[in-house]
Amino acid sequence: MLRLVELALFLAPFVVFAVWRFMALEGGPPVRVVVGAAFVLALLAGALIWLSQEDALPPGVSYEPPRLQDGKVISAHGAPR
């Protein structure tokens, strides 16, 4: 999901420019379109920030990947340094 949001944020300026150029032939885009695009971009940026903070480990904790111990899989977790 995070990669999809990053891709959308990357492609957004190109799509907005293409729409702007297409609509410029007819006198430019209406204010509603510009405000709507700005709102969607702000929403995507907020989602990206929220998702990046949700999965982050707190300071002073290191990531330990999953491992096999005594025939059992120990899931990934954060461990104090």
C-alpha cells in the first residue's frame, strides 16, 4: 500500500500538468479542479506520513528479523539495543 501511495505522489505532478495542458485549450481548468487536485495531493501526502509513522519502531529499538529456533518460527520484533 505504501508503494502505491509513493507512486501516486510521484506521478501526480505529471498528471496534473497533462490535465492542465488539455484544459488550457478551452480556457484553463476551473477553480474546482485546481482545488480538488490540491486536496487530493494533501490527502495523499497525509496518508504517506501517517503510514510511515505507524510502522516505525521507537527510538532505541533495533529490528530483529524472524528466525527459526527449536523448530518454531519466532516472528519479527523490536528488541532493545
